[in-house]
Amino acid sequence: MKKISFLRCGILFTFCFSLFTFSKANTGARNKYFESPLEGRWDLTLYNSGKMSPAWLEVHHSGLHTLVGQFVGSGGSARPISKVNFDGVKLNFAIPPQWDPSPNDMVFEAVFQGDSLSGTIVESNGKHYTLTGVRAPLLIRQSDPVWGQEIKLFDGTDLKGWHASGPNQWKAEDGIMRNPSSGSNIMTDQVFGDFKLHIEFRYPKGSNSGVYLRGRYEIQIVDSKGMEPSRDLLGAIYGFIAPTEMMAKDAGEWQSYDVTLIGRLVTLAVNGKTVICNQVIPGITGGAINSSEGEPGPIFIQGDHGAVDFRNILITPAK
């Protein structure tokens, strides 16, 4: 009986040792991969003919051997990257066009320099950009916000405190900030960090707009009644976060957003119903004013996608 017990113990020891060795080797492989220095989020600035435009990149691992990610250009929404090639110094990837009619891929090439990137982008249409990038800030608040006094951003009589991004087609009429047709965007003169925002809007059938928090994170406004929630319809953080429910009313009716933004964490109620609760906004959305995520920014309203009206725009900044 003792011989059998010793034999069983020997087999059990061998099995456990093998399992431990396999587990340790497997863990070591995972840990080694997790140490890829490129992983994370990057705030990018693109340069062409003396003009700057913002972009954003996120890189993360998929399994043991592959880097994947997503990319946001100066327009459009976040696009998936099926593979990021990285040799420790140079990185590159290609992604298909989004809104560009050209069939060519966009090509991204850069050099990794620890906490910065430098390189080039060739768009689908052949347009060349140089680029620089820095690691995106975490934007983690160290304590709960203390809210200040509510500020009325639009008094209903004029556009004082706002400025257009180009020739101004916006009007103040009968207590309404009105965009009668596609034209320039408009934004507050003041900039804000963390805040609570109430804003009411209405649009004609088929129209489209958006409210950008800090000028960088768009809450989509688009005629969406009867549609399933999506990352590009009403109540979405455009391209990133879909609302849990579609709360859109008929075109022509007044609707409302109530937003709380603390660091990257956003909570959104559409027409009184919470549809996004304390979710992380990964990065800038297409159309952002810049990629300087660590800085305060304006409330920025899209005016280049169609007619839209706004009223009762109230913000409560955190101290």
C-alpha cells in the first residue's frame, strides 16, 4: 500500500510541477507582451501647408503577438486598426477610407520616442501630413468636484460670449440661438474643465448637428426617432459610446441633453432619461478643435451639417 501511495504522490507531484511550469511560462509570455511600450492612447497633431488639425490613436494588444487599435482623424469617427506593426522603434498601419470616395487606404508611419511620436500620414486622397504625438492624459480627478454657480451661456437676445469659426450665419431670435442653414460652427468664448451642462435643441427632419464638450468630445444630434441606439445616432458620444436607449423625439420638437463631464467620465440624460452613465470617453471625436485633452475647452456647437436651433444653454463649472 505504501508503494502505491508513493507512486501516486510521485505522479501527482510531476503533474503539479508541470502545471506550475506551464502556467508560469504562459504568465511570463503574457507579462512580456503587456510591456509593449507603444500601448496606450496618443493625442496627435497633423500639419499640412501651415495648418494644424487634431487626430488620435489608441494601441492595445490582442492575444500574445498582435497590436491592434483605433484611429480618429480630423473628421469622421473612430476607425478600427486590424494590425499595428511595431519593431520597437518604427510603427505603421493602414486603414480603409471612411468618407473619402477614394478606394485607397490611409497609411500611417511614425517613429516611437518614448512619450512622443513623429511621422507622416498619407490620406486616401493622396494628401500628405506630418504628425507629432504625445501620450494622452488620464484625466483622473483626485477628489469629488465642488460645483460652482450656474452660468447662462446664451441670454436669448444676442450672441455675446460666442464666436463663429468662420463667416457667421448664426442668429439670436425670440430667445433661440438659430442656425438657419449649414455654415460655420459656433463656440463659447469661455473654456471649461469639468462641468454640468443643460442644453435644449430642435432640428428639422433629416438634419444633423452636435455639441462638443471642451470642444473635443461630440454628443451627436441627428434625426433618429424609431432607430436602434448606435454610436453615430442621437445621444451617442460620436464613434465611441452608444446610448442604452433611443430617446429621440419627432423632428421639430424641442429636446434636451443634461451632461456631467468629470475628467473623461461622462453621464448623459436625453429628454430626462439617463442613457450613458459614468462611461470613459477614450479620446477626441472627429471635428474636435484640437487634441490638447489636458486643457479646458469651450462648448462648441456644430453648424456645418444642417439647420438646428438651441435654447436654455446652462453650465455649472466645477471649482
